[in-house]
Amino acid sequence: MDYVIGIDIGTQSTKALLVDTSGAIVAQHSSAYHPDTPKPLWAEQWASVWFDAVTACIAGVVSKAREQGVAASDVKSLCVSSLYGGSGIPVDENMEPLYPCLIWMDRRATAEVEWVREHVDMKRLQTITGNGVDSYYGFTKILWLRNHQPDVWNKTRYFLPPNAFVIQRLTGELAVDHSSAGNLGGVYDIAARAWSKEALDMLGIPASMMPQRLVESSDVVGGLVPEWAGKLGLAAGTPVVAGGVDAAVATFAAGVTKAGHHVAMIGTSMCWGYINQTVDASHGLVSMPHVYNGRHDLYVFGGASTAGQCVAWYRDQFCQGEIAAAKALPHGDPHRLLEEAASQVAAGSDGVVFLPYLMGERSPVWDAHASGTFVGLNLFHTRATLYRAVLEGVAFALKHNMEAGRRGAQSLDDRLIVVGGAAHSDLWMQIIADVTGYPVLSIEQDVEAAMGAALLAALGAELVSRETAEGGWVVERARPDGARESVYAERFEVYRELYPALKPLMHRLRG
């Protein structure tokens, strides 16, 4: 039997799966870490952390599969998906990293954003790229490196997305997939599916810093070099497929392959996206070629900077009692205790609304100085009230993006697929259904982006047909309740009005 490996480099962990060509999981392995946040609004990672995690995860699944009789020669390909790497990894002529990668979460490039708005023809830039300007985008982070790290800038040969860096190490071949290139924003021509010399010149970024080989996400970049094949337990020359940005790869795993399909990925951050053939940057969403049929289709998405991270922050800062109590329980999960209590709180959290802007905010707000806020507190409220308000606040952020995106979509299906860590929570799935008004489905396996990478690996090695690749494994999780939907419709209006009202004060607090 033939097998493939799918790897997903995430913000807080890397996961690998070894699956057969029907998608059955034979082995899986993960490696955890955390991004470095040395200053407020900074978020970065050294490339070695990712590479070490990838190689450990590949070796782990190969070893586990070997115990089940899977030989090295049975593994026909592997594929690497990754978080959006922001600036990319600045590397020198020898492909050695010079500085940490400024990841998607990093918001330090606020001055560079203002410079672009003042000195660049924004209408032309939006027309070329299909995207706007914000410190989320990689091109603004690249400008920050130019302005603040001249020694690094002078030595930089290329800026490499995380998956491209890892694949280059494993194969010796350099290529960037179109989804990662497009998500840099201001340097990629969305219509031509190529780097934009015009945009690069406007920004003062040398075109030579962009790797010239651009590939589809299902293309084979190269074969495993003998050195790494031996260390990983695989055959030399095993094809390595390009992969792409994790949010789009996760949507592919859920069968999102045609116009109208839409999905929310709610993990550390939140991305809601749909498939379209055209884009209008004025709607405030992010656009890039999809990881499937990327020459024709665009993945258009909006996202919250923090989603699951808001839940983790609230748990760690305010719920030590539940964390301690969970240790004595068989499941050991404090979220179950928090959800049991929060499920007893009425929809609308008894008048509390939470703005989930703990690292500024992406679409459709696009404000690095936006900040998290609880509004409506009184002495009646408990930790359970606020926990539910956090879940509802992320669901409101999702709806906010969906409303912005609906204006540019050709059509949207009458169901919403949700993938990521939020899918573990029945309460959160029900809140999302009630807030958005959509029946909510989720993928059966808890391995979305890694499974999408495995499917791309199988497609790239021609082990599955395109018809098979267009499938998906989803089940219904929640249907909207009319009474709660009505409550949330009113609360969403409050949510939407809070940011404009508080924006001046948020900016004053940032100094």
C-alpha cells in the first residue's frame, strides 16, 4: 500500500500525519513550542525551531508507522504546510537564517504602514495585489527589517516562507508556493500570479530578494537529499510537495474547493475565507491564490489576530482554580469545567460584551492599536460569565468578517464549516451557529491542516485523482436556535458599535 506524510508548521506546534491514500491515519506526532514576544505587539520565531520540530515529527511518524509494517519505500511523498510567515525568514547566500521570522501575529511595522500610505499610490497597489496595507502583511514587516536591521538587510539574499525554508533544507531546491507569495501582500501581482516588479519598485524592495521559482501547492519541489532521508528514515529522492499557508490548506482538507464554499479556521487566531475568482481590496479582506486550482481560484479571507489565544489568555490569567481542579479529573482539561459553568449562562453573557483585540486587530478593523475590552461588567458577573463572553466575542469577530466578505463573494453556501481548536467545544460550536445563523459542520479528524497537506502530497505524487481531492470529511455539529439568534443579532450591533466608539481612547492608551 502507498502512504504519504502531511506536515503542518503551526504558531504553537508542528504536527505530522502518515496516512494511506484513503486518508486513514496510520501514525501522528507533534512538537510544541511558543513564539517569542520580546516586546509588546512583537511576535517572532527562529527558523531552527520550526525545522527541528518538522524533522522530529517526520521521524516520529515514520518510526511509529514502521512498527505497523510500513517500509520507507511505501512512503511516496510528503508535503509541508505552515503558518503565514509574515516577513518570511531572512536568509543569506548559504540559506542560513539571519534574524527571526516576524510572523503573522507581529504588529511592529506600524510606522512602515504609515510610510506606505503617504508615499505609495495605494489605489494602484490594491489593484495589483488585491490587498491593502497593514502591519499584518509581510511586505510591511520586510520594510521594518530594512529600516531597523540594516546589517541583516545588507546580508539578506532571500525572504523565505517557513514551508519553503524547510523544503529547501530537505531537498536543496528553492521554491515558493503561490499562496505564501500572495499572502505577502504588496509585492505579488494577483492577476499575473507572479511577483510584481512595479509594486516592488514602489516599495523599494529589490526583486532579487524574492525567490524566482513560484509553484502550485501540489507541485513537487524536489526529492529528499540522502542526508535527511537517512535521518528521517525515508528513501532518498522521496518527493516533497510545496504545500501552502495553513488556513487555506485546512480549508482544502474540509473539501473547500469551489466558489461559494466557505470555512472558519479558529485556532490561535481566526480566519474565515471563501473561494472566489475575483477580489476587491476595498472590502478589507486578504486575498491569495488557493492551494487547490490556484491558477484560477482565490482564497479570500478575513481574520482575527487572536481567537483561541483569547481563551488561553483568560484561562491562564483568571482560572487557576479550574486548572488545579482539572488535574484531579480523568480528562485533565480545565476547559471542560469552564464550559460546564459557561453553558449555564444565558446567551448574551448577561450584558457583557468582549472585544477580542488582544494583539491589535486584522480585518475588517485593520488597527494595530485596537485593544481587548470587556464592556458591561457589574457585581453579578462571574468568571463563567466572562468566559462565555470571550467565546461570544470571537464569534462576533467571525460574523464581522463574514459580513465584510459577503459583499465580494459570488455566492456563499448555506452552511459554515469550522475547523481548528474551537471545534473541540460543543458550546462554542453552538454559539457560532447562533451568532452567524448558519448550521455549523466540522471535519471528522482533529488534524485539519496536516490532513490537507497529506492530501496535497497524494495529489502531487499522483496517488489520488482530482475528484478524490475535492472531497472532504465533515459532520454537522450545531444548528442555530431562533431565540438565541435573535439575542445575538442585537448584541452584535453593540459589538460592532463598540470599536468605533472606543477607538480614540484605545489609541490614547497606546501612547
